[in-house]
Amino acid sequence: MAVIGIDLGGTKITGALFDANGTILHQVSCLLEERKGSKVGRLVLHTIDELIEQSKGGRDAVEALGICVPGIADSKTGLIWAPNIGGWENYPLQKEIEEHFSNDKITIHIASDRTCYILGEKWKGVAKNATNAVYISIGTGIGVGLLIDGNIVHGHGDIVGAAGWFAMGIPFMEEFERYGCFESYASGDGIARQAKKILKEGRLFRESLLYKKEIESLSTKDIFDAFNNDDPLAVSVIEKAVGLWAMASANLVSLLNPEIIIWGGGVFGPATELIGRIYEHASAWAQPIAIKQARFEKSILQGNAGLYGAGYLALTSITK
């Protein structure tokens, strides 16, 4: 018996064939490149077929699929809203997969990346022994996965965890309509956008070495490299993000009383060394007893949290 987990991101897809114990038997990965709409759908199907070919018994041996998507997976309609993939505003991924396997009895479960991140950490990561855990993903965008009283929280329309839209400052700005307030300043892309905005205005931090770089090609990595060298512009942008990460996690601690906050996504990475400072700042904002009960830790699965979460989705669908 085997199951397949698929982690579809905004830039690449990763798939794995898992055995009944959750061991990865085979793994594949492919960049989306310029693919949009149905071309991405076909890539998902191709990845699944490629993994099936690696299983000893072919399609008969694969009992379930779990798929992690970068957005909202509506469990009622099977439609996917993934803003980082062109043409995926209401994409019928569930239907496509069902039609692809029309003659096979295979269980299909699709969930948001936020749900899969916390599932992966609960299954194979730092939340193994937790019943109340929060996964904060800081990457291209910002999302939060919630494990509360032993249950994954989904919300009314499976939109729970869209933390990029946390309202964390006034006045309201036009860019918040597209990205949300929190994400505009403290996601990976948001950090880069804020630095570019300052550079284009050209009035502040004139001593910054970032002025020597091509503005449009400036990356989040460039900003963290500059931050580690005490560049004043980079320090300003990163310190703003640290303050917002602290406020957001303090709010989550006060609201949900988790035992662990897990920091993941591409930014944690280079921001891992800041987790201690984030906790210190959060302690000033959060409910004082609840923050002492919580620990802040880096994801040990990192880029594979969604993949393991997808595998767990598949395995649990046939073991319940």
C-alpha cells in the first residue's frame, strides 16, 4: 500500500510516494516556469502519474492522494483559488483529478498550504506532541496553520489562516487591498517591496549600499545580507518586519493559547536567528501568562512541511 503527497507552490511542484509508515519512497520536483491555468493542472496530473509509475503495483497500489495548494481549497466545491498561479481563481482541480482516475478507486483530499504545513509539523515535525500549535509561514505571502485542542481549524469557507490580511497599522493604504497590511510589510515579497519603495523615493538612508544595486532585481536575500552588515536601510525594513511578526504572534498567543508557535517559510531561513528577539518583543504585547506557556521554534521540516502534510492527508483518509 502506498499514497501520494503533492505540494503545489507558486513556483514549483514537489511530489512524493509514501509507504504506510510515512517513509518517502520516491520524490520528484519540477518548476512551474511560465505555466498557467490548465497547463499547471496537467503538470499536477503528470507528477501523480510519474509517482504511480514508481510504485511496485502501479495504480492498484496507490490508495490515496493528498494535495497541498497555495491558496484556498474549497472542500464543498472542489475549486481552488490560488492567486500566485495565473488562471487559478476558481480552478476545478478536484474534478480534473477525479476524471483522470475515473476507473480507479482512489481517495483524493486537497487542502490549503496552511493546513498542510501544520499537519506536516504535527506528523513529522516539532509539533509531534502538541495539541495546540500555530504554524506561521513567512514566504512570498503569509499564512497561518492552526491546530487547536487537537483539531485542525478550517473555518466556514476553508479560508482560515489568511494572516497576510491582519490589520496591523493605520492609515489604510491602497496596496493593502491586494496583499493585506501584514503581508505588505512582513512577507518575503513585502520586505523587498518596501526596500524598493524607499530606494525609488531616494530621500532616506542615502548611505545605504543598496542604492548601488539594480532596484528591480533586489531580492529579500539581498536585504537580509545587507541587514547582517548593519546597512541602515535594510535594518529599518527588517526591524519593521520583526515588530510586526512579534505583534502578530502575540495576538495569536493571546487569542489561542498555543503551546508552540512554529516559524517556517522561505524567510525563516535567514530570519531564523531573529526568533529569540521576536519572542522577546511578543512578550511585551501578549497575555502575560499565555506567552510564558508558549515556545517559539523554527520548523524542522522547512520546505517539506507542505509535502509531509499532503502525505498525511492521504494516509489518514484511508486509515480512519
